[in-house]
Amino acid sequence: MQENNEGYKEVDLLVLGGGAAGMTTALVAALEGLDVLLAEKTDQVGGTMSTSAGTIWIPGNQQSREAGYQDTVDAARVYLDALIGTPDDTGIREVYLRTAPEMVEYLRRRSDVQFAPCGKHPDYRDMAGAAVAGRGLAPVTFDGRLLGKDFERVRPPIPEFMVLGGMMAGKSDIPRLINRFRSVSDFLYSGGLFLRYLKDRLRYSRGTRVVMGNALAARLYYSLKKNGVPVLFETQAESLFREDGRVAGALLRSAGSSLRVRARRGVVIATGGYGHDAELRRRCMPAPTPPYSLACAANTGDGIRLGLQSDGAIRPETQGPGAFWTPVSVLRRPDGSKGLFPHLSLDRAKPGLIAVNGAGRRFVNEADSYHDFVEGIYASHKSVPTMPAYLVCEADFVRRYGLGAVYPGTTDLSRAERSGYLVVAPTLQELARRIQVPEPAFAETVRRYNEMARLGTDLEFGKGGSELNRFNGDPEQKPNPCLRPIEHGPFVALAVWPAEIGTSTGLVSDADGQVLDGQGRPVGGLYVAGNDMASIMMGTYPGPGTTLGPALTFGYRVARHAAGVSAATRKQSSTVSMA
Ligand SMILES: Cc1cc2nc3c(=O)[nH]c(=O)nc-3n(C[C@H](O)[C@H](O)[C@H](O)COP(=O)(O)OP(=O)(O)OC[C@H]3O[C@@H](n4cnc5c(N)ncnc54)[C@H](O)[C@@H]3O)c2cc1C
């Protein structure tokens, strides 16, 4: 970063937002030789990514192929076309499919941003071109000690995703921790994790063995540091300024003072969408606007507003809801703060759980993806109050599989009940009374469900009917891994509400992330990536990693476009720019 003779700081590229898209853009730009400055609003990097599962959806990626999972970009194209329904007129989906595997290989070769194949991790809909394995990649576990004291600069995961107040457990750790008293190897494995954690706590505020989205955030930040990219914390753009018709920089507010930064190659908006902006929520989401958001609290639509002020256009989803949904349950934490638990994959699909609306009726395939489950809530809510909906099961279900923030193995539900998190009742009639749904309808719902569970076929909603359903079910449960009768009390209910893991309405861009105006012309010098960019998925959620895959891929494309290194690709992409 230089200071020019007018007192401006001057860089090649100014990136606003230190989350998934912003850090990827800054990293790739630095690797391509640009002088980059990253401005982050809070005192930590990572944004929503650091609280996420960190999976990226990369059809046709080389690492999965090397691991023996066959998948192709061609099949993924068929799948996306079928799922999204509208043609890929602008070619931006095609550019995503072509660039995503290249982006992963680039980061693998040139940085510490490393992924490993998830293996089996089905796409979220059984349709032509869908894959059961090979498309999901997960960040490799990271040792936070490599960052030294800067480890504290990585936003932590939500407390509900940590055990003992600060130890992360990845998807593969969970069964081993649960089985620690049943198998010697799991006991030793779990003991090793606990010992490491105790040692960590002597020096750090949480465990340094980080996994999932937190590993991705830490890996990106570690790579930025290795490449000497400065991060200005507690800094946000107040406005953008133009020179010769192009966006040429930004006026930043940093630690109480103003800083004018000129950016020779452009400014990148990557501030994570509008999850915490009430007005944009009302404008872009369906009514009633969901009361909860899992987005990083700093994501208040700043980037989208800056883009609009600079003549950029916003694309309301022509199809879909403006967000990537998940159901959440709401809990009171021991310190009195409110926690949101996302019901992504651990409980809904398991056998012996149904979801009911205010009429005491089922309304959705409970094992469908988190996004589709909430679409089900909205559809039902048109005629029957379904906010909240209730997940209903036996207390024994909670002991086996856990329910939301109540871990598997829990036999005493009294604490969760006292805190108001769970509703527990000895009989189904009493449960219906306590959650205020009509008793006869509720009894009939459970009776009918039990009949189908004994049969092994959900004739009403098809629970257990898709690859995804069965993947998240219990393989020990035969014949249908997602169905078991609900018959022995005590019975449990848990309220769930619609919320989002990220917003999807954003600034329209071309395939290099150049922000476009209302006439489809690039706003010179202004780029966008991540959830500030209009999602290419058009309101659908195809598979694991649907938001981070594009955030990283378009971040990569923005950086390479700004660096002028992808001339061939650029020529191609300009012919497929969004009109
Ligand atoms: C529980 C959970 C699980 C998830 N799992 C997955 C998953 O496995 N795969 C997947 O694809 N997606 C997942 N997601 C969604 C994913 O995390 C987000 O969609 C993604 O992080 C968005 O990336 P982003 O860069 O746009 O925003 P973020 O990662 O949220 O980063 C935005 C950054 O911008 C900063 N910022 C905000 N305003 C300003 C400003 N004015 N100036 C400077 N900085 C600013 C914020 O502080 C933040 O650091 C999950 C989300 C949650 C909550």
C-alpha cells in the first residue's frame, strides 16, 4: 500500500469484507501480483463462513476423481438445468461449472487453502444428473497454533457447535466422541482430542484444532498473512468515489478516523449479504419475513447499498425466496444470550421424528434439505399457521440421535424442558395440549404416520425416498432408514422457525463479478462476490456447498479479471455476460 502525493492510500485492489468471498479474492489477487488491501468491518475475519460447515459444491473436481468418485461437469449441467428450470441464458452457470474445479486446484497448488473429498454426500434432489458422491469438498482440519496470537482474529463457530465451551468436533468426530466408552480406539481418539483441548486452553480462548467452515476461514487468513496481505480491522466503506466515470476507490472509516483509498484496478464488494438489514429482508424475502438469521451480525447489506449507490442493479429472485433457508430452534444460553440452532442434517431425517403445523398435521418430507424444509413451512403457512412448526419424537429418539442443541446420549431432558427449549409430556394428548395443536388431528397424524412407518413407506411425503433422506437416516433402521413408529412416551416437541444461512438476492454481475447496471453494462471498477452477488442458483439449493462454492469461485474470477491474467477466459465470459 502506497501513499500518493494527494494523501490517498493507493492499492491495486480494495476488497470490502473478510469472509469467504473477500478473503478468497484478496488471496488470489495477491498471488497474481496485485497490491491488495482488505477492509473488514469487525475485529475478526471469517464472517458467516467461520460458523458454517465449510462444504463447497464443486462438480467434476479432480480430488474426488483421484479418490475414485466419478462425476462430470456435464452431468452437473443437466442437474442444474433441470432443478433451476430456467435456461442459463447469460452463461454464468456454465462459467461456474467450468471454473470451480480450476479454482480448487489453484488454491491447492498455491496456498494453504486445502480441501478433501467428502466422499458420499448426495445432491439434495433426486433428478437427472444428480450425484450421490464426488461433488462435496470439505476443508482440511487446521491447526490454529500456526497463526499464533492471530488465531484470536478468526471468528469462532457458534457455541452450540463446540463442546466443553470451546472444542470443535467435526462430522467424523461426533460418532467417535459418542462411542468413547464403547470402543477402545474411540476412547483413545476422544482422549487425544480432550488432552489437546485442555493444553490449548492454557494459551487460547478456545481449542485450536479447527474444522469445517472455521478451518476454511483460518486457512484463508493464514494464506493471506503468508502472502503479506494487510487486513484493516474495524474498517468499513462509507462511500465509493469515481474518477473518469469508473469507481476508483472508497472512503473508509477505520478506528474512528477517515481514510481515502484509491484502488487502481477496482473495489470488490464482499460484505456477505443483507441478513441483518430489516428493510432489505422485507423487500427481498417472502412474508412473513423470517424473524431469525444465522448470518454474521455484521452483514447488514452495506455492500448491496454501496453497489446500488454506484448504479449497480439488484436482481430480485425471479424464482425463489431471496435466501438459502434452514429451520432453527431458539435456545437460551447459560449466559442469558439467545442461541439459534440450525437443523441442517443431524435430526430431521432420523427415524421416529415428524414435523407438524398448527393444525397438528404433517406438511413436509422432514428429511428433505434444510432449504426445502423451510419452503415447506412457507407453503403450509399460507393456509395453516406453521411458524413455528414442531418437531415431534419420543424421548428415546433424543437419547439415540439428539434433537437440536440436545446432544445424543442425553437421557435427562429436565434441564432443556425447564429452559423452555423442549416440551416434554407423558402422553401424545398432553403434548398436543402443551404445543396447542388440536388433539384429535394430532393423534390421527401420529396414528397414520405409525402405520406407514411399520410399512416402511411414507405414502404422504415420501420420507426416506431420496438419496439425501437415506444418507441422513439411520442405516440400522430397516426397511426405511427414516421411518420408525412414535409410540412410547415420554414424548417431546421442539419449535422450529424459518431462518437463513445466507441471503441470495444481490447485485447483478457478469461472470467475472463485474457489477452491472440496470442496462446490463459493467459499472467500471466495481466488482462483487459472495452473497452480495445475485446467486446463480436462482433460489434453489442443489447440494452441499451451494453458497461457498460460488463465493470462492467468483472471488477467484474477480481477482484474476482485476489482475488481467485470464484474458482468454475473459473473452469467452464477456460473450456470456448477463444482459
Ligand atoms: C450454520 C451454517 C452452516 C453453513 N454451511 C455451509 C456449507 O457447508 N456450505 C456452504 O456453501 N454454505 C454454508 N453456509 C453459508 C455460508 O457460510 C455463507 O453463505 C457464506 O459464508 C457467505 O460468504 P460471504 O463471503 O458472502 O459472507 P461472509 O462469509 O459472511 O463474510 C462477510 C464478511 O464481510 C464483513 N462485512 C460486513 N459488512 C462489511 C462492511 N461494510 N465493510 C467491511 N466488511 C464488512 C463481515 O464482518 C464478514 O466478515 C452455512 C451457514 C451457516 C450459518
